[in-house]
Amino acid sequence: MITVDMFPGRTKEQKRALVREMTDALVRTCDVKPEGVWVVIREVEAGNWAIGGQLVSDR
């Protein structure tokens, strides 16, 4: 399973491309079948994400 945490705002096509590329990379490097790769995209609002002790929404 691959979990991706990112800010909202990507299009469905961008997410499709990301999932495809991540799946292909895992298949190539770890010798697994594509159907064995699960990808979860979690969109996290900037108010729920912090970097260096500061909310991203406050930067």
C-alpha cells in the first residue's frame, strides 16, 4: 500500500497519472503485480498540516 498525503487541488487526471506512475514504479522495483498495489490519496487541508512548528495556512 502506498499512501500519499497532499494538499487538495489536483485534478482527477493528475491523480490518475500519479497513481499510474507510483504503481508502475513499485511493480518495476519490487517485482509485484499491479493488482497487488493499492494507492490511497489523502487530501489534507492547509489548516491541518504544519511544517517547522507552523500551520501551512498561517505561512
